[in-house]
Amino acid sequence: MAKRWTAPAPGPIETWSFDEIEVPAPGPGEVTIRVRAAGINPADAKHVATARPGASFPLPIGYELSGEITAVGRDALGGSGELAVGDEVVAFRVQGAYTTDITVPARDVFAKPANLPHPEAANLLLAGTTAAEMIQVTRVVEGETVLLHAASGAVGVSLLQQARDLGVRVIGTVGADAEDSAERVRRYGGIPVAYGDGLRDRVEAAADGAPIAAAWDAAGTDEAIDVSLELVSDRDRVVTIVSPDRAKADGFLWIAGARPESTRFRDIARARVLELAASGALEVPVARTYPLAEAVEAVRLVMTGHPGGKVALLP
Ligand SMILES: NC(=O)c1ccc[n+]([C@@H]2O[C@H](COP(=O)([O-])OP(=O)(O)OC[C@H]3O[C@@H](n4cnc5c(N)ncnc54)[C@H](OP(=O)(O)O)[C@@H]3O)[C@@H](O)[C@H]2O)c1
């Protein structure tokens, strides 16, 4: 028997249940994966906290994982080509990654970059494809300077590295007392500045006369958005992934994985993000791992907003 975490009904993470389940054999176009690590994202908890259109409960938790193929259905072709039993793979976007075993569409399954251990690989694609879309919608190009809010977070460090690969200079916000956050931003090529009162002045000082061409917001605070709108003249070059209300009210961009145009872009971006990771240009700093049975505690750490890196669940 496999074991899997499910939200029985809309509600907080403490209501989730860890149940024994039968994993179906793979049908045509599907594969079964033995999970070695499941990635944790804030969306895992946010998306089941309240009832949402299109979400029917009970709902299995988790969107991304890394593991090994244990069975291959007829005509199952992976996102990166042929798949065979024993292959090490990542899967994104799936529903129910917090599990020991899962059967999923093969098109969402890709060869795992050999240089990435399972906990890193399991946490690569949701943040990585989000970051890729933020860069794309703001039309950022080589030589520009960009302001990034929540730079030490999962999306933030992926943005820093993808921007570095493009030759883009990034000024990234971190907690005033969070030296580990500042260190992470420096390690991935960004210039850290503390968020909080006086943020605009500190960003301008760090920019050293260069215009701020665009802003990427992964924090969602009024401060982050206000400073972005003050410093970036073109609102089509300011994007948030957290605050749709401010984006609608102030006429700038908001993207989210469930929106059809984002789903299309991110599905295509998976291959490029995997390539960058395989080349060594895109790392996934992991702060901690937990046994799968301790998922609620692990997600609680992520939801503090200061996990210090990615967190993975190990079945
Ligand atoms: N729309 C989408 O498609 C999409 C996709 C992915 C994620 N998201 C959302 O994006 C956000 C970030 O996700 P993540 O996975 O990167 O989270 P994460 O890894 O938990 O990182 C959170 C970051 O937020 C920073 N932070 C906390 N309070 C802040 C404040 N008041 N001002 C500025 N920064 C602050 C923290 O920096 P310090 O520790 O230095 O304070 C930390 O680096 C979440 O809300 C998530 O739900 C949306």
C-alpha cells in the first residue's frame, strides 16, 4: 500500500490526513513513480485553505516530486523522451506529490538532472518556471537593472540565477536582520538591500544611477509594490505573483500558475529550466528535509515566510 497526504475539505494544514491508498497501474500515456522527495511550495497550503472554483475535495496535496519509475503504461512518452522502469525523473505539475507512489501523465515527467539530488530536483520546477515567466512578461534583457522583492526565497533565488544567466543586474530585498538571506542573494549574483522603511532610497543607492527597468514581486507587501511603482515608469514591466488585488487596482501585471496563459508558458519552460539546472547554472538551495509523515510540520515552516531555502519531504 502507498501512503498519501490529502486535504479532506477546505481548511488549515492541521486538518490534512495521511492515508493508505491503492495506486492504480499506469494506463495508456501514464507512468508510476516511486517518490524519493516531494517539493513543498506555499501554494500547497494556500490552494486548499478555502474553497476555490475548480477544486473538488478531498484533494491530494503537492505539485512536484522527484523519484524513480516503477511502471510504464502503453504509449507513455515523457516530456523529455522515452521513459523506462528505473529511470530517475522529476514530475511537475502533478496533483498529490506528497505520497510514496503516484501514477501520472508521462508528458509531465522529465529525466532528472543527474547532478541534482532528489530533494533539490523535487523543488526545481514550480519556482523555476514561475521565475522564467516573470522574466518573460516583463521583457527584461541583458544589461538592465531589475528590482526583486523576496530575493532570498525559492522564486527569488531562481530569478537571481536565471537573471545572471541573461546578464541582468538584480537588486534584491531581504530581511534587515537576515544575514543568511543577504548571503544567499550575494551567492547567486544579486545585490541585497533590506526591506522596510527607506527601501526606495536604499534601492536607488544600490542602483548607482542606473534606471530600474522592471520589478519582480514575490513578497506581495504594499511596500514592495509602492516602491516598484515609484521606480519603474512602465507598469507593464512590474509583475507580482502574490497580490492580484493590487495588480488590478494599480494596472500592473499579475501571473499565477492556474491561469491558462501561465500554464502554457510554464509547461514549455520546464525543459529550459531543467537544462539550466543540468548545466550547473541553476541551483536549488535546500534548507531542510522532513520525513513524509511530518508534512504538516514541514509546511508550517514554509508558511512562516522565512524557511531559509527549500524544504523537501522524504518518503
Ligand atoms: N503566482 C504564482 O504563480 C506563484 C508561484 C510561486 C510562488 N508564489 C508565491 O510567491 C511567494 C514567494 O514564494 P516562495 O516559494 O519564493 O517563498 P519562500 O521560499 O517561502 O520565500 C519567502 C521569502 O519572502 C521574504 N519575505 C518575508 N517577508 C517579507 C516582507 N515583509 N517583505 C519582503 N520579503 C519578505 C523572505 O525573505 P527574508 O527571510 O529575508 O525575510 C523569503 O525569502 C509566496 O507567497 C507564494 O505563494 C506565487
